[in-house]
Amino acid sequence: MVAFVEQDEYCQKVLKKHWADVPIIDDIKEFRYDKAEAIDLLTGGFPCQPFSQAGKQRGKNDDRYLWPEMLRVIQEAKPRWIIGENVPGIINMGLETTVLDLEGEGYEVELLVLPAASVGSWHKRLRVWIVAHSECGRRNSRSDNAEERENIKVGSNKEDRQFREVEGFRVNKGG
């Protein structure tokens, strides 16, 4: 493991208990990945408050909207796999941007909406899972290679992406 990014003090204590040697950065805006080694997996639950029904649902206009920072870290680290998690409110308030950003970086993206009950919990609590994969290695600068970006055709822009409604959620028509 390279590092954890976590603001909450209690969560930091839990992480330290289980992974004492892994550094914890409390602000993603301060995290920089400048190592030469490849990362296989980057995972994160960027803040849900901008999209949550429990909040004001200000989306990208919320100060806690941190997808651009997570994307920056993805661009720096160039992991082969990415797993992101958020609340269903993101579906109509930022998911399309997230998917297009990842596809623009050379990732194939799949979306899943799963209830907590699917893993044995007693409550439904739906979550959106964003799973992305790229065969490009760290030696290949995805975001700087215009020819590669041009070859990403299917679903790589708003005109190509087709969505449909499923139980009130927008999902990619192709998957």
C-alpha cells in the first residue's frame, strides 16, 4: 500500500490499528504520487455529501466535491484498476462527468448499483460502484497521448453515451 487519504480522526485510528506502517494523508489536495512504481489498484469513496439526499445536493457546486482531486491522483498514479464508490444521488449529478473523465484517461468503465443487503447487511442502502480498468502501464502517459485518446470512440463523449432509466437510476445502455 502506498497511502491512505482520510480526514476523519476516528477513521484514521482504525486504519492505523490495522496498517500501522501505511502513511495517512488527511487532505487529498496535499497528496502527490510521484513514485516510478506502478499501482495496481486505486480505490476511493470520494465524498458523498454533494450528492446525498440527506444533504443539499449541490453536486459540483459543493465545496466537498472532490472528484477533480481524485482524478488528479489517478492521472499521477495511472493505476491499472480503479474502484470508486458513492451514493445513488451521483447518478444524475456527476456520474457522467466521472465516467467521461475516466474514459478520457484510457479506462474502460463499468457501473454497478448494489444494495448493502447484497453483502449480508440488514439494510438496503444502495451504493454506486465505478469499476475502471486500463491495460496501459505507467510508462504510457494516457492523458498526453492524443492519438490514443482519439482511438477511444465508444462512449467517450456525451453524444456517444446512451443512458436509460432503471428503477429511477440512469445507467449506461451498453452495459
